[in-house]
Amino acid sequence: MSAGSGSAVSREAPDSVSVFFPCYNDGGTIASMVMLAYRTLRETVDEFEVIVINDSSRDSSDEVLQELQRLYPELRVVRHEQNRGYGGALRAGFAHATKAWVFYTDGDAQYDPRELRLLLAAWAPGVDVVNGYKIARSDPFYRIAIGKLYHWAAHLAFGLKIRDVDCDFRLMRRAIFDEISLESNSGVICVEMMKKVQDAGYRIAEVPVHHYHRVYAGSQFFRLSRIAAALVGFARLWWRLRRPDRARAALIKQASTVEETLVSAEHEVSQE
């Protein structure tokens, strides 16, 4: 658990929670994620809402979400006409959340929403973020190797102290985002977010959670163009956070253009 705390955040327990799921081509799993979230929230908190960010999915996701809204009329679905990337989906989720706490995890069912109970149980007065970390990563060996390299690089480049920066299973005070703002559109947003949270002095608790094999579709990240875009985004973030002087603004802008071009090219190829 990291020491320190944000300056202007209230200390209420997490009994009012917004849950959101970024969804991109998760038609085979998003229904179970939403259903499990509703069941868990009804048993654990006083007030809650569930939101799905459909980031321009091309599979059956929207049809599934429409059916879910018939079962759960209060379910909120935010639909993006164009794909905004993982970072864009997360930023939309935080922007649409209205409760005092925000929990998010991916819509691909590699994490179990029922383990939100573990995060809630780990809260203590003064804790601002409860961050999951994978007990064991259930992925092919090459993804595990890339994940370890990415984790090591994030710790080295940004001085991150948490165990698992790319474990997208987090419970956070919504008021945190009154103080910090997020800019990344790619998966690098997780490094950006946790770096800014850490630097702002918010207190972080960490909890082990299970990670499961992907059973529907394939990872959107482990493609050459997306890995290249992530590396560019990683370097750009480093320059922005660690070297913020204006003299490097042109370099940051160029890196941003390259990142957006790579993601756009991948999107066009996937549509063919």
C-alpha cells in the first residue's frame, strides 16, 4: 500500500459505485460481464450504475447491448461512431461516471467482475485507489513475455511503484479526476493514469485477482501495428511527463501523429 493522499478528496467508503466496461468486439462476453456486475453490486453497495462504452465494435456487441438494455433498462450504453482506442474508451467511461467511486475492467472476460468484492473489502480510510494485480497471467507465453517487458519498462521509465500497471481491474475515487486529466488514446493510458495518481500523492491499496484465458475473439493489442503505436505512445508519454519543457513540443506532436497513423492503418486493415 502506497503512502500519501490527495489533497482535496473526501474519505467516504465505497458504497456508491459506477461500474463501466470498455467494449470493442466483445459480443461474446459483454453480456456475462454486465450480468455479473449487477448481481455483485446489488449485494455489496447502496448505490450503483453500470455503463458500457461501445467503442465502435464491428461484431454483435451492439445487438447484445440492446438486448441487455431490455433486461436492465437502467444500463447506460455510450456508443462511439468511430473507434477512439482503449484510452479514448477509458476517458469516456470516467467522464460518464456519476457515483463517488468508479470501477472498471475490460469487457473481454479476462477478469471476473465478482472479484470487485475483493477490492471493496480492501478499502480502508484514506485509501483512494484499490488496484488489482494478476495472481498469474493466463495468456500465451509471448504475451506474458511482452507484458513483463512492458511492466519493467514502465517501472524504469516512470518510477511506478505498483505491482501491475496493466491490470485493468481498478476501483478509484471519482474525485481524483477533478485533479488529474488523461490524454492518451492507446493502452498507454494506464501508465499515464497511475503515474499521475502516484505523483499526486493518492494512497493505493493492492489486491491479487485472477486472470483468465481469452475465450472470445483475439486481443486487439498484440498486433504489430498496435505494438508499434503503443511504443510510440509510451515514448511520447515519457517525454511529456518526464521532460515537459516546451522545447520538445514539436517532437511530442510528431510522435502523436505517428501514433494516430499507425492506429488508423490498423483500423483500416481490420475492416478489409
